[in-house]
Amino acid sequence: MEVIILCGGLGTRLREETEFRPKPMVNIGPRPILWHIMKTYAHYGHKDFLLPLGYKGEMIRDYFVNYEWMNNDITLQLGKPESVCMHGCHEEADWRITMSDTGLSTLKGGRIKRMEKYVKGDTFLLTYGDGVANVDINNCIEFHKSHGKMVTVTGINPAQRFGELKTKGDRVLSFQEKPEHATRELINGGYFVFNRRVFDHLNPDEDCDLEYGPLEELAHKGELMVYRHSGYWGCMDTLRDTEHLNKIWSQGKAPWKVW
């Protein structure tokens, strides 16, 4: 089952960092937050990653193209480049990563649609490139299979700055991205499960979004369900968020480290 991780946005609220790198490449400890997200999915057996790139996407390409060199022991002889010997030791050897430039200004729906050709099965996973959580991915998938609807979104508390979900039981009645007056309803925490039929509701145009439009319409049609997550969730939205995530990582208290 492929995992799409959205990596193309500008990250304007974290300009202190994103002026120099894409937000998914901002570090928690010695590794980019993107790596932390991938480690969570890999822990549950999902290691086929699709990365739609945009802003400064070449930095993400470089990171993974050079991953073997930077994360294995190597022996080389100067003057004889053919004599390089790599001693495999990292734990990510079975990850499969597909990276595609989906445009600098393309919104999320367009980026997802442009990755459609790499999704082989009837179901795929998707999340944002700036949020870490200890969501049980496989439980979320089983929940998705149980209800038979098109989309499952992970819902978390409290509602503050993000997409608000109004629910009745496990059914999402409405989806409102960044409401002006937040309530105590669940919010969109990412970590989606999609049936590939969702591609019929997207187009590859730059102005095709995910939350504004498609998810609102699917909620109205009864095709959007919520997987309730009461555990840890944290995002890297501001410099303060980044400092907090790094602090708890350095203390050895990162709740999202399930691997």
C-alpha cells in the first residue's frame, strides 16, 4: 500500500526555517521531520513512499539519493573510485521512494492527482509532511475497511488552527478548513486512508485543493469517516512548534517514536 506524503508546500508560517529548506526537511534531532513520519509508517509495514515535490524539492531528492552514502559505513581508496565498498548498516534498506516534481505552486489536490500513476492498488495512505503522531496505522486501515466509504481522516483534539470535523458517531457531517471560530470538535490530523476512487474527485490543475472542495463535498455525500486518535499528535507549524518537538526528542520523550 503506497504512502503519499505531501512535501511541496512553501511553509510560510515557518519562514525562519523554510527560507532555506522545504518544511519536511526541517530537523527534529539529527533527522528531518519527513524521516520521522516515514519511520512511523515503516514500523507498521508500509514502506512504499510517494513524495510529490514542489518548493525546494531538490533538497529532498538530494537527501535520499545520497542516503546510502551518508548512512552507511564506507571504505574507499582515493584515486580509485571503483574500489568503493559500502558496509550496509542502516535500518531503512527496504524503503522504496518515488519522488516527482509536482510544481512549485500546485495545491494539494493537484499534487495527489499527479501521483495517481504510481498508486497501484485500490487503497492508499496519505499524510502531510509536517505532522508526527503515534497513530496506529494498521488499526486506521482496518477501520477504513470496516465502513466501506471513500475516505478516512484521523481526527484529533483540540480544534484550534486546523480543519474542523463535525461528526455524528464515526461519520463526518461536514469538513471546514481552518474555521474562523474554532470549537472543541475534532480537527484534521492527516494520516488519511483513501480509496483510489478519490482520484475521480481531483484534477491535476494547480488550483485543485484537497480540503477546500473535495473533502467538503465528500463529507456532504457521506463518504468521509473519522478515525478517532486520542494519543499524541504534533505539528511543525511555527518556530515554537519546532523548538518543542526538538526539546522532547532530545529528552528521549518523543511519543511518536514507535519504532
